[in-house]
Amino acid sequence: MEKRFLTPAETVGAIVENGRRVLTQSRSRALVLSLLAGFYIAFGAELMTVVTQDAATFVGSGISRLLGGSVFSLGLMLVVICGAELFTGNSLLANAALHGEISWLKLAENWLIVLVGNLVGSLFFAWLMFESRLWQQGNLAEHALRIATVKCQLPFEVALIRGILCNWLVCLAVFMATAARDVTGKMLACFAPIMAFVASGFEHSVANMYSIPTGLLLANELHRNDPALTWGNFFMGNLLPVTLGNILGGVVFVAFAYWFVHLKQGGRVKGER
């Protein structure tokens, strides 16, 4: 009878094996898959914005955030089940570098390609949603502007810490989804940690690649001049610290921790002698 899920040790081994793909995967393939991940996370972020635009008025702030996190989890479900390259999830590939299966230089190259692809995909999706004019419905434009502005007002160290906490949960979601052996299990594995990070207010670099440019496009269209909401603040004030935090959260608290427990202490990856 086939196992319904992998043990933590087996899951680390599966992640290391998966990391070997960066040695043979072409840059063009990685780029296309990362574009798809940018679209998928943007779908989740867009849906969260729609659902939460007025939910707090009726169910309160806490439940509104819970609902937003629940629908945002769609993004990671699409990445995991349909297949795509997401920068935050790829922090787990540090397992393969720690175990000597790939070089840190090769890992950095993968991260760079995927980060650029995620950004381009997210920006393109933000433009599509802007051109759809769906933001003219209800309170959607004001809510999207508020989300983007609040993110751009975060102090550097706050954005960094929120990025750490976010990708700690995202990588645990990917870890559990890797352990799951069926689609239902993978969906549930994606749901709970992603719901938790969104409801908690943590910061996800790729989600912000959609949310903040959307706010910038709307601010220009509606002639809003908020000094905090600028492209400079997007890249340097939010994306930079959040990305660094995401790397630290995923690599230190998930990839390194589980590599140390299951592989450094004498464990082996399947196929090793």
C-alpha cells in the first residue's frame, strides 16, 4: 500500500533531490516557470483584495483577515500542483546546497532568474487587472491603494522581520506539500500556513510585487499623491527588506534546521551510497 505522506526525513531527501534540477534545467525553462508563479501568486493577492474590500464592516477585522488568507492560499496551491518556480519556495533548495548536491553559485543563479521572472509576471498581471477596470467596482480601488500605501510605510527593520516570519510559514507549507502524496493533501498543506501568514500580516515579496504596483497604477490614474507610495519605496523600502527577510526565514528556520536534523547528523538522500 502506498504511503499517504512522507516522513520529515524523507521529505528533506525529496527536497534535496528536487534541488538537483537546477543543474540541468535551462534558464529559459526556469524563467517561464517563474513567470507563471508570478501570475499565480498575483491571482491569490487579487482575490484577497476583492474578498476583503468590505468584509471587516460586516464580520470584523480578524475574520476579514482570516478570509483574505484563506483565498490567498489559492496562489501557492497553483504553484505547487500546476508546477511553477516561486522565489520564496525556492529558499528550500538551500537544502541541496547545504548537502553538496548543487553549488551555492548555482543556487544564487536560480534565485536571481526566478526573482526576476516572478517580478515580471506580477507586474504584467497588475497591468492586466488595471486595464480590466474591475477596480472601478465597489470599494476595490480604495482598498487596493490602502494595502499598497501601508506596505510602503513600513520601516526597513519591520518589513525585514515580517518577511522572515512570512517565509518561515511559506516554506513549511511547501515542506508539507512535498510530504503529501495526493492533491487533496497538497492543497491542505498549502492552505493552513498561507492563511496564517496573511491573517497575521506578514510580508511576502512576490505578493507585494503585485499589490504595490497595483496601488501605484491606481494612484496615478486617480491622481493620488501619497509621498510614501512611490516606485522607489516599493523597491528599496519594501521589496528589498522583505526579500532579505524571506531568504532568512526560509533558509535558516526551515532549510537549514531540517537539513541539520535529518542530513548533517548522518542521514542520506535516496540513491546515495
